[in-house]
Amino acid sequence: MQYVYILRSLDDPDRYYVGRPGNLKARLASHNAAQVIHTAKFAPWALKTYLGFDDEAQARAFEKYLKTASGRAFAKKRL
């Protein structure tokens, strides 16, 4: 199972991060431990939502979509 997740910063609620981890719980812990350069200064993070995919290509494509302007709008309205 492949996951795509959206995190929301607890210190800056308008700040979101989209990713695709191998292990969702371990990746969230590394974000909150400030071990990820791109998210360290906005920690702590909370899991807003995540979706599971059977196909890695679909997960990768959905993650890429969520990082576009229309994908961010979709996530804000629907997720």
C-alpha cells in the first residue's frame, strides 16, 4: 500500500505539506522531530489527511497533482 499524506503545521495553520512516505507513522515522527529540512521550521505537524493507493504510479501522480495550484485548491475544498 502506498500513501499520500497532507500535514498541517500547528504553529502556522495555513502551512501544509504533501508527501508520499514508505512508513507513514515514522515519517510523521521525523517531521515532528525536525529531521526534515523542508518542514523543520514549521514543526510541530498534525496529519490532516492521508489516502492509500494499491498502485505506486497512481500514488506518485496524485502527490504530484496535490502539489499543483489546482491540486491545492482541490485539497483545501475536499480533503
